[in-house]
Amino acid sequence: MPQHLTVHLPAFGSLLRQGAKHLLESTIVPLGLFYLLLTLVGFDGGLIAALSWSLLALVRRAVLRQPVPAVLLLTTGLLVARTVLGLMTGSIFLYFLQPTLQNFLIAFILVGSLPFGRPFIAKLADDFCAFPAAFSEHPRVVYVFRRLSLLWALVFLTNGVTTLWILAKASVGNFLMVSTAGSWSVIGAAIVVSLLWFRKTLRGEGIAVRMGAPA
């Protein structure tokens, strides 16, 4: 790849819309359906509603031959395990304990993927922006993704500790509201920091990152 290169990423508004779409599909809607059916039908109804949404989202993408986001695969796989645990135990606490603990699991995956080619966070980034192959394989780009893996591991560790504390103290409704708002506020801030860090680091390598289509 040439030393001096300009890579055009989607406009920031487009990235936000894409991120919001993935967030709604993989997290907000399943949580909303769970709480709605929990209050109307009961715990089992909430479990089945949340899992059904995620499975249908996967099936829809498969039928339409659309790419399946890594974040949707990850959240659906974990939701299957949570649902089985919830149905077996009937415990709301254990149902929400698992996604709280999965923050620690994701942090471990991010750090554990560092020695193996492309870090896991680079695969997640593909959900929001498909980077050119030559760009993704550039040594400096790989280096930045490894640094970002450590940043995001810290983010998920912080989320894990915080939501674990809230789970022990709050009601289900308050837990859903506070933990979701708090977690995604931290994640939103981390996204902005990541983008700024990404651009600043690559600029020193003669690689310019521009938001929006080339003029």
C-alpha cells in the first residue's frame, strides 16, 4: 500500500445511523420485548419474546442473503444461553447476571485475540465500515486496532463492574433503564475517542482518514 494514502470512510452521520440500527436490532428491541412481555405475560413470555426477535433477525438476513453483523451473532448466541438458564432456573437475577458477566467475557476475547492476526475488534468494526483489504492489513492499522482492543477491554470491564453493582441494588425496571443508558453512554464516548485516536495515529503514518465520500 502506498505510504501516503487517503481512506474515505462513511460520513459520521451514516456511521451513527448504522450503529443505532445494530443497537436497536441486537439489544434495545430484545430488552424492550422482554420487559413488555414480562409485565403482560410473565417471565417465560419475556424470555421467549426476546430470543424470538433475535433468531428472526438472523433468519431474515439469511433469507435475504444479507451479511450478518458480528455483534448480532455474538448477542444472539449469548441470548440463547441466557434463555436456557432463565427457563431452567426461573430466576430473573441469574438471567441478567449472565449479560453482566459477559462484559468480562468480551473483554477477555478482545485481549485474547491480540496475538492472532486481525484483532476481534477489527472484525466488529467491519459491521460499521468495510475497510479496504490493503488498509486493514497495514502494520500500523493492525497496531492501532490492538491498542483499541485494550481500550475497549477496559470499557467492557467498567461496564461489567458497574452493571453488577446496579443489578444487586435496583429493581428490574430500574436496572434495565439505568444499565442500558449508562452502558451505551460509555460505549458512545468510547466510539468518539476511538475515531479520534484512529485518525490521529494514522495521520503520522501518512494515512489520512476522511469522513464522507471523496469530492
